Amino acid sequence: MLPSTNAATVPSVSIPPRAGIGLRHRHVADFLTDPPDVAWIEVHSETYLAAGGPRLRALETIRRDYPLSCHGVGLSLGSADGIDPRHLDRLATLYDRLQPDLVSDHLAWSTAGGTFLNDLLPLPYTDEALEIVRRNVERVQEALKRPILVENPSRYLDFAQSTIPEAEFLAELVRRTGCGLLVDVNNIHVSAHNTGFDPLGYLAAIPAGAVGEIHVAGHAVHDTGCGTLLIDDHGSAVADPVWTLLAQALRRTGPRPVLVEWDTRVPELPVLLDEAATADRLLARIDKEARDAA
């Protein structure tokens, strides 16, 4: 097994260690007419790859008032075919235009043989896969001229071929590339339930200094007849066990920007703002705990 490392440091960002929300299309008018009191926003990068148009202009207007994180879903960091140069060039152009404070993508693959698959597909955690992801992350960081954050996936099964635990795979990726981590606490909870690992042990194996952002989200619970399966659908409020795990993550990492994700069955903006307020209260409580213990 690979050793964990704490050699990486949190990327220098202007996003505060508070709660943000994902900016979704149905809320853009709210942000333009009556900007809400939220610390920062995140968008899906691929939504804004067009060279112009009203959607991008609206984001540029909103971005003037809020720190911004751009979260990609299409780099396919785990693809043995490498990074699509056209897609990477379009992302670089977008990031040059928006100057986001953080950029991120997933430990997953979604392209093969020139075909794009509309999903974030898992990869086995092996030395060969680690070398592929290392090469792809370095290519991306060179092109973007900045470190990226790599997000842990949600999982529903384990590959028999895997020889490296996921958290140690990510820790070694950090050590080899200097990338940061986007720790999705909901994904840890979902994956731990579905595949049977210890979520606290997972958190302990992650290099805390590399964590630049944390996600929380809702998930669906399905009865399979042989037990329950958790599905990472981002379609409901954050579940209590995920809030509890977030508290444990923050005790390990210290204050970090925390994003509330809600991508399906998107509610009215006040519901998202209430979830962000819950995250802010938790951040304040963990910070107070740390100061009282000092």
C-alpha cells in the first residue's frame, strides 16, 4: 500500500472558508436582480464553453460580486487515451476569461476512442491507472497554468483489480503532481455504505493540507431486495450522516470552502441558501472548537 502524505498545501485562493452554492440556470435571474447573501458560487465549466452569448455574459456579471469556483465534468482524467486537446483549450479560454479562484474535475473517465460518454465512470486503482491519471493531471495543470483540485468519486462496487485504496491513490496523486483535492463528503458516505469501507479511516488517509474545497449534497436511497444502495443524485437536502461526516472532515482539515450541491429537482433559491446557512453554522462551530482547544 502507498504511504499517505501531507506534503501538499492548500492552493492560495480568495474563496473564504465558508459555505457556497452551485449557481444553476433557474437562479441566475435571482442573482442578477437581488444578489443573495452567500459567500461564493460554483458553476459547471462545460455549461459555459460557448464563446459568448447571454448565459456567459450573465455569469461574468455575477462573477464580479462573488468568488468563483469552476467545476469540470468532462476532462476524463482517468482516460487511457489522454486529455482531449480541444476540450482542454476551450477550458483554458474560459478560465482565462473568468479567472476563477478554483478549478476542479473528477477522478473518473468519460471518453474512449473519440466517443464521449455522458457519465463519470470509475477506474481500477492500480499502479497503471495511477500513472495514467498522473500524466493527465500534469498535462491539464501545464495547460491551465494552475493546480487543479481532483474530486473523489461516488462508487457502487469495487474492481477486483484494484490494489490501492482510493484515499491512498489520491494521496499519491497529490504527491506526484502537486494537485489539490476536492473532498466530496457525500461521495465518501455513499461509497462507504455501498462498498463497506470505514469513512473515518478514509478521511485519515487523505493529505489534509491538499484539501482546497469540500462538497456536500443529497443522495437517494434504493431498496435492492438485498439491502439498500445509496445513489449520488444531488437531488435532495443533505442527509444527517453527511453533515456529521463533514464535521469530522473539517476537524481534520481546518476551515475550508464548503459547497452545497443540488443538481436535480433543483429547489427555489431560499432552500439552497438555508442549506448553506446550515453549513456555515457547522463551520463556525468547528472553528470555535479548535480555538477553545488551542
